[in-house]
Amino acid sequence: MVNKEVQDALRAFVAERDWAQFHTPENLAKSVAIEAGELLECFQWGAEAKPERVREELADVLTYCLHLADRIGVDPDKIVLEKLETTRKKYPVDKARGSSRNRNNLRDVYVGESLNAAGRLRQHLDTPAKQHLKNIRVIIDPRFNKSVCLDLESYLIKLLAGDGANRVLNRNNGITEAKYYQREVYRERFRNIFERLKGDGVFTRSIPEIENSDLFKLSPFKALTEDQAASVEDILKGLLIDIERSAESTVVIQGDPGTGKTVVAIYLIKLLVDIQNSTSLEDLAPDSRFSNFFTETNRGLLDHRRIGLVVPQQSLRESIKKVFRKTTGLHPSMVMTPFDVGEAEGIFDLLLVDETHRLNQRANQPSGPLNKKFATITGELFGDDDANKSKTQLDWIRKKSRHQIFISDAAQSVRPADLPSELLSNLIADARASGQYFQLRTQMRVQAGSDFVSYVRWMLDPHPLSLPRRRQDFGEYDFRAFDSITRMQDEIFQRDAEVGLSRMVAGYAWEWKTKKDKNAFDIEIDQTQLRWNSTPTDWIASKNALEEVGSIHTVQGYDLNYVGVIIGPDLGFDPERRRFFIDRNSYFDKKGKENNPTLGKSYSDDDLLRFITQIYAVLMTRGIRGTYVYACNVGLREYLQGFIPFSP
């Protein structure tokens, strides 16, 4: 396979430059990996790449591979044939032939809807991206009308994407929440179809297991509510117009917890990438919500555009990366930290920023290297660092991109290092003035409805009470206050056994002893001993999660079926003065209460009270089906029982 002339030419090239001294196996192996990364970069923003650049990068990879083979004294032809023989045994023809599983061991699947199955199937199989698909299942029911068929299509796409064993090939061109006569009756038939398909091996997990997973909750194939779909449509129209005019733009999307802000961000990126990578418009369903955006003109406008999603929180960022890893057209490298953006080469065409309120101003970072990076990035982007200490990560984003979409809820800021509220207010005001402000209102998480979020925030309002407050009834939503931590824990265990995804969470009111001693207990209330989350990422789905207590940094941005919130001794209520108060000595988040000497800022008890009450408001709006609350402070417990049904 490898021509002797090629090997001789490579050896001569190295000898002429006296480079053999640098060609250690370690250096050559590193070079192979580096060049492979540059080859992958050719396809970073789409399935197509410039052939000339691909050839150049592939040549670099092959060159270093041959140098390495020569250095360690192996015959390239021989080791390739030996490995091929091993692979033949691992994947025999009778088992591997025609398999559509990709390199991540995911099965490629496509779901379609049509009145002419045979014709539509031929159309799909003429598309290069689907020609490798081998197995076909046709679902026929004479009772299904067009609305039902579209809803079933959406239903199966969402479940297949959330199952974890599939890579869904469908475009994201208009999955919206359908409403039609007797929908729940048909949905029961859908579940029967699911069980038949699961029996055939199409699905690997049950519906509750799928619906409780991050892959499902963060899927780009989630059905949008009407206000989400309308926002996506208007944002996309404006973005394409601005790109065509070579004008820059800044969009702000605002919404309470549970309104699907992260869902919109992921959906929008998938839609943009699908338009960008569309090679054929023939298999596009003309009645889908966003089908009119799939045009040659728009594909040209988005061609080779550099798009990224910025997620400040570590846990949520890693969960989104898992989704991108299993989604056609998306790649985990598209999901970044603010530091990744600041250090990246060149300019991004579009950056979407989820949880914008968690971007940082100049403050003490979690580690020394990050403090140095903050100063370095700011200096490189804006000049003398001392003169630009007030620059924030928001400024980085704007400097490094032509278009930005900021997704925010200022009431979810939880640390002094987060962007100042006045900066967020100015951002929103500018977006309103330019007609680039969008608000999400429909509550997708909490079954109690949108009033529940405002009720929780109203109940935890740290300002003195000027008007009497009244209890609000949320119907069947399971909202309860407990005077025993043990009973609340028992209820969470019971709910988890019934529906899964039920967890205990708390404010940072106890020292994290288990970071140093795994056998210790962090939280001790009466006779109950508990430990903080043992993993900072994907804690909710971890094996020990039910026995542990999650912190704000592991649950912000996530859904739970039931949440049990422990309000620690860091927050209390004075019944005589009718005011909340904080205990600094019981608040153990050092980054959550330290002053900012760099910017000359100090944080008073009132400032800390605002952050702590916002933390508990975030924790209390995680539950889809129910929220349980236990307060350590007796005064606060009695206060809450005036607004939350008491569980004896």
C-alpha cells in the first residue's frame, strides 16, 4: 500500500533538515493527534468541506503516521493488514453487513409521515444521507388523520432521540406542540405503538426512563410551544436579514424558570445547522413550521458560518455536550465556556449564550489559572488590562462575534461574580429599543402553571412586607411544607419509586466535608445525616443521587419530577419585624459572599440576602409534579406554612 518511493522521500526530507532529533515516538504521536484535529476542523460546521483543504490535512496526518511507523520500526502495510484481520473477526460479515450503526455505536434512524409511503420512501432513499438505511417499518391506522400522523411522527422522533441508542437524521424544521380533537385518546394508541416497536428492538428503554433523561429533556427535537416557535421564527428571519445586509445584531430572550430557554437555544442551533447543511429540498415536508426557511438562498447565507453555544455552568454544559454528540450536524465542540470563546482564534458568526446571567464580571475565579486567563483574555481583546478591569465576559462575547443571542433571567443570579443586575437591565433595554427582545411565557416545567414561579419569588421577596400576603391554591400540584426532614426524605424516596427523578437539594448552608473525607457527613439535621452531591456533573442521573443532596450548581437549568428543598440555617425569618435575615457564618459558599477588591466592590448583608433568596427560589422551581420544603429556621418554617400546605 505504501510506495517505497514515498517512504524514501519522507526520510530524505527529514535528513536534509536534521529533524530526526525531534522525531521521538511521543512527539510524532502528538503530531498525529494534532493534525487529525485539523482534519476534523474541516468539517466543524457542516458535513461538507473544501476538498483542497481536506487533502492537505489528510496528507499531514498520513505523513506523521508514516514517520511514526518508520521511527518505531514497523511496516505500515503489515500492521494495517494484521489489524484488518482482527477487525474481520470482531465484525463478521453475517452480523455486520449493512449495519447503520456509526462510530459512536448509535443506530441511524429517520421518521417520516406520508399518504404515499412507497413514493415517499423512494424519495428519501434517493437522498445520500439516508441511502445506508436498511430496515423499514410502516405504521398504518385507518383512524389516523393528518394531525394525528404529524403528532405521532413528532412523538416518535422525540422518544428515539431521547432513547440514547439512536442518531436521529430528521431535520429540525418545525416540530411544534400539536392540539387536535381527542388527542389523549390517540396518545394512548401511540403508547401501544411504542411498546410494539420496543418489542422489535427499536427502543431500548421504557417511556418513563426516556422522558426522565437529559437526552430527552434537552433534545433539539422537543416540540415547541407557540410562543417559543413564534420567537424562533422571528429571530431567524431577523438574523438572515442582518447577515444578508452584513449588519451585526444582538437579541435577548428572557423567561422565567421552566419556560424552555435552553430548549429554544438548542432547537435554534439545530435548525440553523440543518439549513446550513441541507443538500436536497425534495424530502422536505412543505407543511412543517419552518420549511420556508430551507431555501438555496438561506443555505448560501449560512454556508460556513461559525456558530457556538456558550453555557457558563459546568454540569449543564456537559449534559448539552452529550446531546450534541448524538445529534446529526451538531458536535460537542460547539458547546463552550466563556473562556473557550475568549481564547478561540478568529470571530464567530453567531454565539448563543444560555444562562447569560451566570456570565462573570471581573472577580476571583475558582482557580488561579482562571484568574490569569481572565486578565489575559481581557488584555488581548481590549488592550491594557488595568484600564479595562470593568470588562466582563459579556464584553468578550460581543467582541468575539458578529451576532449574539443572549438568553437570560436576572432573578437566577446566585453569586456576586455573576453579571451585575444593572448591566443585564441595560442589555434588555437596548434589545427592546431595537425590536430584538423576546419573552417566553408558557410554563413547560411546573405543572402548577406560570403563576407558581411568581408565587415562589413573591413568597421569598427579601423586602419588608407592605401588604398582607395570601396563600394561593395550585390544585393537584403537590406543594407541601414539612416540619421533619426525615418525613420529607421519606416522601422523596416514595415519589422516586413511583415516577423516578425525585431528588433532595439545599442551599450551601453546610461545610462540604466529603470533599476531603468520603466517609463523613456534610448535612446533619436532628438525627438525619446526609452528604452533598458526590459528582459535579450529571449528578441528577448518577447512581447515588437519591441518597445525596444536590447544590444549586448541579441542578440549575435541570428538571425534576419532585424536588425536596432544604432551606438551611443561612436563611431565617424574624416574625416580629416580618423580615428575612441571613447568617453569614452559616453560608459556606466562599465565592458566594466574598468582596471584589479588583473592582472596589463589597457586598452587604442585603446583597447576600438577595443572592440567597434567589438561590432558594431557583431550587423551589425545579419540580414538574411537586415541590416539598423544609426550613431549618423555626421562624421561617412557620412563615412558609402560611403560604404552603403543611404536611403533618
